[in-house]
Amino acid sequence: MRQPKIYILDVTNRDGVQTSRLGLAKLQKTMINLYLNEIGVYQSEFGFPVTRHETNYLNANLELAKKGVLKPIILSGWVRAIPEDVKQALKLTAVEHLNVSISTSEQMISGKFQGRRNKDDVIKAMTEAVRLAKKNKIKTVGVNAEDASRTDMDYLIKFAHAAKECGAERIRYCDTLGYDDPLTIYERIYQLASSVQLPIELHCHNDLGMVVGISVMGAKAANDAGVDAYINTTVNGMGERAGNADLVSVILAVKYASGMKDKYLLDPKINLKRAWKIAKYASFAFGVPIPINQPGVGANAFAHESGIHADGALKDRRNYELYDFEELGRGEPEIIETGRKITAGEYSGIKGFRNVYEKLEIKFKDDKEATKILELVRYANVHTQKPLTNDELSFIARYPEIARKIFTMTP
């Protein structure tokens, strides 16, 4: 019998960008997808197919997937669980994977719908949306039960069975307010997964400060019930209010927690060597510093000062370190230019621009080609309103037409 696995489904580009007062430019969202692919994330919920300003970005990233650049990562969109949203997603984008979402708790059914829908209406809307998606050859459909942690268990199971019967591949259990604790989520997920026998996604929030613990315990429960688990994460724990489950913290917890290590199977594609890179980039792109005590990637994650700790760590790192900093792609010195520096931005000229790219070992065949890329780099700088990173500059030179699509919006 196959042992169930734990996969990572990252939602930085959907829930992370809903962080109040913050967000990402479309180029930055694209870079996040590229880094998620490098770190071995199974799936990126990369945006909203019915939101018009996302259309070109979504289709451009789907082109990258077809070219094999974004591979093997799966790109999925988020829509409301209503047929109209599914129709719009199919009309505007070439998306092949969807999560359809609707509220299931008494609180939200009464507090949000305010008499316009009852429990039966919720199931009806969801099943119609799933059937429409499957009929139009959407490859995988995940069904989101928003506020699942405050939903009556019998109704939640009924909702999940209805989703399975009309073709859904997964159920997303949303602890929308971070209401669960590790014990309650284990009990609820075990009951849900045992009854429905569909893979379970864990989408948890950090309102009570337990998001990584509840996410991992939910995944453990799903595996114990015999089904795969998909933990929803965001890079650096970005997300609405207190945020979502941090990508690196979740991976470390599954790999090294005493109740998880060597007992549960993490997706073997995960490559923590890229952890430092993606965390640093997301911090730069969002404009939010990495907390000094962030697991794995914080400045103090491997710092020892007190005499007993320093002495113990020097004698044997395992005295005070569960895992090695090299595993997270750390350890190399970071070089900072302190002399003359030529940069590329919205007002760059051709000579300085070519100098920047020569340092990246990217050459243009003539000034005409260089001018074409320069124009895109200028747009990219206007687009992000930040200095462009070397990886962003390389991406634009490598995929200019896709970059052009990403920068283009038609109000």
C-alpha cells in the first residue's frame, strides 16, 4: 500500500499579496513562481483568473510553463465557487487547475450572505462550479471550505462528499481565522479525511500564533487517515492579518520535528538549498524585513552568544542546532559593492545599460537588440518601483516577449 505524502502548495501569489497595504508587481510574482519551482514546491496558486489586471501575467506564466521554464510546478488559479467565475476564468486565461472557494460556517453563511443563501444553496453553487470546470477539461479542481474550522462537522463532511461526487480532486480545509489548535485540527481533519477519502489541503492563518503547528498537525491527520496532504504556505508567512504558514518553517517542521521526522513523507522534490534565496527576494519585493528570529532564514537562526551555547555549538553543532545552515543555502558571504556602480532603471542610457548586462555575462548582438531590452527594463523599473535584481534583469533578457506581456495592462 502506498504511503501518503505531504506536498507544499504555496499561495504567496494569491493570499500573500492580499497582505493589507502591501503587494507584488507582476514581475515580482513571476520571480516568486520561478523560485518556488526551484525550491521544489508542488503547486503555486498564482493568482485570480477573473481579475482583469492579472490576465496578462497569468497567461504569460502559463506560457513559461509550456516552454518548460516553470516545470514541474503546477500553476493554479483561485475563483469563487460559482459558475460565473469558472466561465470567466476559462474565457480570460488558459488556466488548467482551479481552486473554487465558498464559505461553509454558520457564521459566514448568515453574516456574509445575509439570507441570500442557505447551506443547501452553498452546496448547489459549489457543485455547479465544479461540474462546469470538469466539463471544460480543467485538470484538477480543489474545493475550498472557507471557515471550515468553525463549520459544523456533519455539514462539512456532507459538503466534501458532494464535491467528491461531482469530480473534485481535493478538499481545502480553511482555518480562515486561525481558530483551530493542533489537537482540534488533528481530530477534525482525521474525521473528514477518513470519511471522504480525498486528499486534504490545509490552509491556515496565524491569528493565534499557531499556524505552522496546526498546518503540520492537519497534514499528519490526513496522512494518518490514508490520504495525501497539501500544506498551503506563503514565503516569510505573508498574508492577511497575522499571515499564513511560512514556507520554510513548514518544511523544517515536517523534516525535523520529533513526531514527523522519518515517519511522514515530504515531497522528495523539496530542495531547501533555495530557502535563503527565496526568503531574501520576498523580503525585498514586499519591502518587509525578515524577522531576526525567523526559523532557518532569520539573522539569528544560527547565532550563538551565551557562553554555554557558544561552547556547545563549537564542540558539536548538533548540541544547539537541529539542522545545518548550509542546507538552507546559507554560509556564503554576501558581497556588497561600495565603489562605482552602474545600475539599470527607468532612465538608463544604452552604454550604462550594456555595462550592467556585461557584468551578468549577457551579451547582445547589436545596439538594436540592446535597445529593445533596455526599453523593457525601463518599463520593469516603473512597474516594480524598486531597483531590479540580477535575476529580474536576466529574466527580461531571456524572455523579452513574455516580460512585455507581464508589464502590459489595459484598464
